[in-house]
Amino acid sequence: MIRDQVQLQALLERTRQWVRERAIPAEDLVAESDEVPCDLVQEMRANGFFGWSIPQEYGGAGLTTEELVLGAFEISQCSVAFRARVGTNTGIGSEGIVVDGTEEQKARYLPRLASGEWTGCLAVTEPEAGSEATNVQTTARREGDHYVLDGTKCFITNAPIADVFTVTARTEPGTAGAKGVSAFIVERGMPGLSTGAPYRKMGQAGSPVGEVVLKNCVVPAANLIGGDEGRGFKTVMKTLNKQRIHLAALSTGPAMRMLELAIAHTTKRVQFGQPVANFQLVQAMIADCQTEIYAARSMILETARKRDRGEDVVLEASMCKYFATEMCNRVADRCVQMFGGSGYVADYSCIERWYRDVRLFRLYEGTSQIHQLNIAKQTLAQG
Ligand SMILES: Cc1cc2nc3c(=O)[nH]c(=O)nc-3n(C[C@H](O)[C@H](O)[C@H](O)COP(=O)(O)OP(=O)(O)OC[C@H]3O[C@@H](n4cnc5c(N)ncnc54)[C@H](O)[C@@H]3O)c2cc1C
């Protein structure tokens, strides 16, 4: 937690400046080379970006949820690849250890994740466990002072480059659903863990995503998160409840950037003797984007503050994720429209890349349909 507003503003300003001066000029290079250059990763480490959500006692900034989303609005205004590079450490790749790790686990992993020396990831999804994430087929059997894990995880962000994997596995044979599932910390180099080559994706070039294969993978019993079996899904849900607010903010920054690009274009592009931004039908698209961005920001900040007060935000977090990710895609579509033909052609603008990059937001960490179901379920339960 940053108690001092001056300090918080300095962090946000430093982030804004890095995004404008370092990240945005490198966006084309990242897209072409399909990786974030090492020097920029090093700069992100030096700026402390990897440690935003990790408690200060473990070397992070210990940001509150509100502070984290304010940072997320800024860092997500450059290509998604940049924030995806740090985003597993500030989100799903560390949060399980933060919320439920033992003291020894926190002491070993959090300082390295906070500094960015190690990259973390969360491996929940499996070929048969997508939206039905509790349908875990990966198994973990205890043998003396270690567990042996077997199974395959797919679609795992940063898996190809990760050093630390939070992995769900079924420790109680014969159980179904969330019951009998535990979460483990697996390090690269532990026998039996391997990762696949990065997938070829629709967008988000520079953000590697791949499989994690566990074949007779030997993991010390001390790496069972929290030390108790059967709590793995609770850990994942705690992680995701915070992450959904975070991801909503990370979907709002791109919308802000796309609108900025569209405004720059429409105020310069002349047709019928005047900038196309003068036409009211174009202005309607600008107004709809700006209004929806404001709505997302407002609900995200309100939910973040509510979470920081210790209130239950299961419903609100789902609404934020659902609204902000759908909003971002609507903004992307309108912005391509405002660019006209040059919005479709990569040689003329980067808006087509944004359009492809943000499509994923509606799919991961719960598809929009899963969030609709969750929102309705919570609402109906309130009576
Ligand atoms: C690039 C990328 C990165 C990812 N990163 C990670 C990661 O780091 N860690 C991780 O664990 N996972 C990750 N994922 C996995 C992601 O969370 C899943 O892809 C997502 O949850 C959807 O699961 P699925 O792909 O199996 O789709 P499915 O579950 O097969 O869904 C297919 C369609 O059916 C709909 N559907 C499914 N069930 C229902 C229902 N009950 N009611 C209504 N509609 C339904 C879905 O909404 C969707 O439209 C990533 C995925 C991608 C593509």
C-alpha cells in the first residue's frame, strides 16, 4: 500500500512516461520479432513493474487493489505483450502464493517474482478443463516427501518462459469437481516438467503462450500451496477474484489508447473538405467509446475500493471483467471503423493489431458467457 499520494502519483507518472517513451516506440519491433526485447524487460524490472501486487515485506510494492488498477490503466496503453510479460507476476502467477502460501513458500518465491528475476504463471486449463476448470485430470500422488504429478495443461500464458508454475492437480483419486484438487508450486528444472513451443496466435505477438507437460514430475511436498491438500480451487478462486478486477483495468487501458489513436486519425483525415471528426456519425462513435471507457473505469475503481475495504466483490468482479472486456472489443471495432480502410491495413495503422490483440480478453479468465452465468447466479441468489 502506498500511503502517500505523492508517491502513488510518481509511480503512475513513471509508468506513463515509460509507456510513451520506451514501450510505444518498440511496439512494431515486438510485433515483428514476437518477443519483448531483453533491455526493455530489464527496464520493467528496474521500474518495479513485476512487483506491484506483491507485499512490501517480500520486495514488492504491495499496492492496494485500487492502486493496482490505476497502474494497470497506464501500463496497458502500450502493446498487450508488455503488460502480459509482467502481468503473470503481478497477477495469476504470484497471487496464489500471496494469498495461501506458507511462510517458507512466500520467502522463497515472492522476492524473485517481485524483482522479475523469475517469471511466474498459473496453469489451470487442460484439454478437458476449460470453462469447466474444475474438471481437473492432472493427478498428484504422494510418495514420501514429494508428490508425483502427471497431466497436461494448455493455453498457459508465459509458460514457454516461466520459471515458476502454479499448477492445479487432483490429489484425491475418484473425486470430481473442485473437491480433491490441490495447488502446487512447480519450478522449471524439477524432473518431469516440460513446456511446449509458443502457439501461433491471432494476436498478442510477443506474449508467449504454450503447454505445460507434467510427466512423472517430482515436486517436493513442501511445494503444496498452503501445506494442506484439497484447497487448490479455493486458492485459484481467490486469485481470480482479484485478477478479474485487474484484467478489467488491463482491458480499459487499451480502449483508451485506441480511442486516442482514432481521435488523432479522424481529426487529420480530410474528406468532403473537412476532417472526418467533424461528421456527427463519427462523433457518435467517439462519444460511445468515451462513455463506455468512463463507465468501465468507474465500476473498476468502485469495485477495487470495495475489495480494499474487505467487502465481498464476487459479483462486482465478474461484472467488471465482463463489461470491460466486451467494452474494449466494441471500442476496437469502432476505432477500426473510424480509420476506414487504413484501419484494416497494417502498413497504414496499428489499429488492426489492437483489434486482434484485445479479442482474447473476452475468452480467458472466464469467457463472457461464464461471467454472464456467474452474474445471473449471484444476482438470483440475492433474491
Ligand atoms: C492466449 C490464451 C492465454 C491463456 N492463458 C491462460 C493461463 O495463463 N492459464 C490458464 O489456466 N488458462 C489460460 N487460458 C485458458 C482460458 O482461460 C480458456 O481458454 C477459457 O477459460 C475457455 O476455455 P476453453 O478454451 O476450453 O473454451 P470452452 O470451455 O470449450 O468454451 C467454448 C465455448 O462454449 C462456451 N461455454 C462453455 N461452457 C458454457 C456454459 N456452461 N454455458 C454457456 N456457454 C458455455 C464458452 O463461453 C465458449 O464460448 C488461456 C487461453 C488463451 C487462448
